[in-house]
Amino acid sequence: MRRLCLLILLLAIPLHAQSLFPRFSITGGTSASSFDTAARIDPETAGEQGTVVSFENDLGLEDSRTLQRFSAQWRPFERHELAASFFSAPREGIEQIDREIVFRDEVYRAQALVTTEFDLDYRSLTYTYWARRSDRDGFGITLGVAALAMDASVTAERFGESVTVTQRADTDVPVALAGVQGRLAVTPRVHLEGSVSMLPSVTIEDYTGTAVNAGARLEYRPLPWLGIGAAYNYFRLDVDVAQSDLRGTLEQAIQGPEAYLRLAF
């Protein structure tokens, strides 16, 4: 009976308390994400190029998996908001390749049995200025940076030989982003959010490329401090790497639906 009375009291909190712009919130979600990864890792010898390979089609890497996504938002002032997000996507696969592949300093012959591991960590930090902010809607301008830490290893067993060959490539890719986001209270309890950020073709340190990060959310607030939502996330990166110890290209697309819970204060 006490629990029932407490629930009734919580549900009786005025609807206008369920703000589009909480002072602080944390979000945890699970996302059924799909991957499309193409890379070329060049040999250390100047002037030579590696083979462009699809990690999913050529090397047998998982093309989908369930990710856990985490984010936090903090609004220290009325129109200023900071946000951080993180997810990790370790994947592995095994495939008998049907063509010769040059990956860094090793040549993998056709019919070799190749085991691949590809670990990706994504972190972002953004700042949003809410140029428009009301109880019903909002429009913000976002600046931020994302960092992708990638570690790939390819191991081949040569038929007729008792020798395994492994090549590894790892790098941290910095991505600067600028874009917009909007929020709309469809009803006091149902909220919509959308955002898109882009990196035009620019050079940052030893990286040259483009990026797009976008998302849409539909959230239901049964309680002022609790949000239950569904989202769709999209991220794409196309970059050339010209480090002294790593050269090549990377194209990575990650997208998929997400179910999440948000605690807002």
C-alpha cells in the first residue's frame, strides 16, 4: 500500500516539471548497430600501397552487434549545455580469403585462413548554445570533438606451413564536429530530439577527411526524472591517415536503433 501511494504521488507531480532542458541527465542504452568498414593500411616502405579491404565482406568481421551506449548532459547556465558520450565496439571474425591482400608489411595469399580483430572505442564531448529555449521547444548550435581509438590485427595461417603471420595497426582519430540540434515537446510527457553534426574536408594533425554524426530520439516521461525512449544513431567517417608510423585510409559507418533510459534532475 505504501508503494502504491508513493507511485500515485510521483505521478501527480505537475506535468510542466518534465522539462525539455534538465539541469543534469545521464543516459544508458542498448543499440543494435550495423557496421560497414573499409580500410587500406600501407606498408612502411614509402610509395607502396596496401589493399583496400572490407573488414566485413573480405575478412569475415561481424557486420552487426549490440552496443551499450552511455552519455551525460550538464547545463551549468540557462543557455549553455555540455554533453559527453561513449561506446565500445570490439569485433572479431574468421574468413578464408579469396584474393591476395596486402595489410601493412605482410602479403596474405589467396586461400589463407585469416583471423581478424577490430576494437573501436568512441568518445565525444560537445558544447551547445541554445539560441532558442522555451518550455515547448528549443534550437541549439553545437560544437564538439570526437575521438576514435582503433586497434586492428590480422593473423593468417598459411596452408602447408606451421607458421602464422600477424600484422597490427592502431591509431587515434580526432574528429571536430559542428552542427545543430532541436527539441520539441509534442505533449508534456512526449519529447522529440534531433541533431546533426558534420566535419567538412579538413586536415587535423595527420588526418584528412570528413565525418557526419546524426541522431533522432522519441522519449516518453512517465515521471519528471525518468525518460524511456527510442533513438536512431548514424555515424560515418572517411579519413586519410599520414602518420610517420601508419599510412592508409579508413571508411567507417555505424548505424542502428537504440532503446534507452534517461535519469534527469
